[in-house]
Amino acid sequence: MVNLKKYNALSRYFVLILTVFTLLSCAEKKLYVDKIEGKQIPVTESFSQTQSIEDFIAPYRKHIDDDLNTVLAYAPESIDKKGMWQTKIGNLQSTVTLASSNKIFQMRENKSVDICLLNNGGIRAIINKGNITTRTAFELMPFENNLVVVALKGEQIVEMVNYIIEKKTPHPLAGLTFTIDKNNVAKNILVQNKPLDLQKTYYVATNDYLYNGGDNMNFFKKSTAVFDLDYKVRNVWVDYFKEVDTIPILTDIRIVKEN
């Protein structure tokens, strides 16, 4: 006679083992990358100049060229970067940038921009005599720098002046004038034609590259506030060219050096 108790126990064990194996076989398997293969596909000159690609690009190129070649203004003479302490193009850029940033800053913050300081190296071309186009603006400023307004105390404005004297580079400057005496010390520092007040907060328009320490203008790091105007420095040029018919030649003296 069969021992049913023993048979039932064996059956339960068999069913349990079968269930475990079934579940393990159905479990999601994790896959791992154990090898990556690739090959280099060179883009040859003949491939890049196929007619089909040219036909595809042509309308876009024409549209861009038409925009860049649009005449916006006229320059009665070439405006270049020649100069020891200041240049014609630097005077123009800083004056235009000061005015443009001031409009935005007054609307947003109800405050005025006092000074504009940019960098000579940021001007990558000159304005040639004749028609000025959108392409001119891109040649002048090929970078994507934004315009910012930085709050500085009068003490930092002195540091700015000393920096300019030390570097002897004609950085575009507007709203600030001073004299360098025979000992290379600044005097008669004026902001908007008023004597510098060391305790006052001044608002300085510049680009984000300089604000972040570019050209070692470390005095910007001591700012008490900064305002990003979300306005490309290049677009300052473009908008200005659209507003005027003939570009003025600015020759006013902003830095005087005594002999």
C-alpha cells in the first residue's frame, strides 16, 4: 500500500522547485556592453561639394548673404583702432554702448548708467569708409558676449583708472575722463563731468567676458550687484547702424597725458 503522506510531501516539493525555476527563467535579464566597435568615415572634398548638397544649402546661403549685405549706414571716413590712450572706433563703440545700455537700464531699474568700459581686443575689425552693412557688425564683434551693468564703488573706479594707466591699452571708454600726470598718477577724475565720489555707487556698462575677469579687469569682481541686459554687444552695433544715416567721427579727448 502506497504511503500517501510521503507522496503528497514529495509532490509539494516538486511543485515548489518547478515554480522557482519557472520564475527564474522568466526574470528580466540584464544586458551589459562588453565591446564597442567603430570605424572612421572621412568626409572628402568631393563628397562635401556634391551638387545635391550645394542645391540644398544654396537658398539658405543666399538668405544669409542678403541679410548680411543689407546697407544700414554710411561712414564718411575709415574709423580705426589707432591711438595711444583712445581710438576713434573705441570712442564710438563706448559712446554708443553707454547710450544703449542706459535706455534699457533706466526702463528696468529706473537708474542711469554712468560709465562704459569695453576691451580694445574685442574690436576685431575697423569701419571702412563707405557703406556699412550688417556684415560690418559681425566683423567688428564676432563673439556672443552679452552686455551687463555692474555696480562699483568709487574706490573700484580708481582701480579701473589705475588699470588703464598701467596697461597702456586704448580700451573703449565713455562717461569717465581723467588726466595722467608726469608721475603716471591719475588726477581730475570725472564721472559724467562731476568729480569722482569714493563713497558713491556707479553703474558701469561692460561685457560679460570682462565682468568674469577677462583681460585681468579684476576690479569688476568687487561689484556689489550685476544686471544682465540680455543684449548682445554685436546687436548694439547693428541697432545703432539702423538708427543713423551717417556715422559721426568722435575725436573728443577722454584721457589726457601730461608731458
